[in-house]
Amino acid sequence: MTKEEKKEVIGKLTDLLAESKNVYLADISGMDADQTSKLRRLCFSKGVQLQVVKNTLLKMAMESCEKDYNELYKVLKGNTSMMLSETANAPAKAITEFLKKNKDSSRPIFKGAHVEESIYFADQLEVLEHLKSKEELIGEIITLLQSPAKNLISSLQSGGNTLAGLIKTLEERAE
């Protein structure tokens, strides 16, 4: 690879890193073509972009990016694949789902991630998998905010029916 080609690849990687909120690093080496194809299809279905990268070029791209990836430099050893997603937990779910479906495979191996300005390492995959997306959190907050109002309206409606029922019963008894 010539210097110009390397600069071009670094530029593309820098753009990808700058645009992505969630960057996962994994090792998919040793997977045969069929397994790799299944993983790519699963990632595609979950909205995850999977790309095999060279560690040195990725490190240079990370250094030239405005975000702080310093802590991830230590996981840039061996083979590295980069998983990019708009949803914070999608790559973690893809890795876990693939490992569950393919019990004979020990790959992909989660190395680390930069998710919404936070750094996660290999032992935190389960934490990332259960991490709620921004949309899920907003939905839960809206549900929590609506709950008291719904309960109040329900109480007022049922109370009105009860009160109306009592008045009607008393009226009928009086006659």
C-alpha cells in the first residue's frame, strides 16, 4: 500500500469515526467465510456496519479525530474489526446473538468500545448489551410522565361513575 493510499484510508476512517457515536472493536479472525458472511448479514439486519481495519491505520485515524480514543489504543493488537452503529447497544446485541446461534464458534471476540463518549472493555459486553438506546429511554420517560395523569383521570372518571351511581340509587330509594 502506497503512502497516498494509506492517507486516503486514514481519511475515510477519520470521517467514519467522526460521524459515528458508537464504535465497537472486535476480533473476527479465524472465522471461515460462511461464519463471516452470517455475521455480516446479522450486523446489516441490526443496522451495524462491520469493517475489517488495520490497527496502525485505525490508530492514526483515531489520533486525528476530535474524539478521545486514547484508552482504546491498548486493544489495537491482533486482528481488529470495527463495528459502527447509530444505536448504542446494537453491536453488542449482534455479537451476543451470533455467539448464541453459533455455539461452536468463539468469535467474534469483543475488544472494546467507544459509546457516547464512554469507553468500555472486553469484560463489559453484557453491560453494553443491556444498555438502553436514547429512543428507549425517551419512551420510558414519557410513559412515566403520562402514568400519574392517566391514574388521576381514571380515578376521576370512576369516582364520577360511583358518585352518579350513588345519587341514582338514593333517588330511586326516595321514591
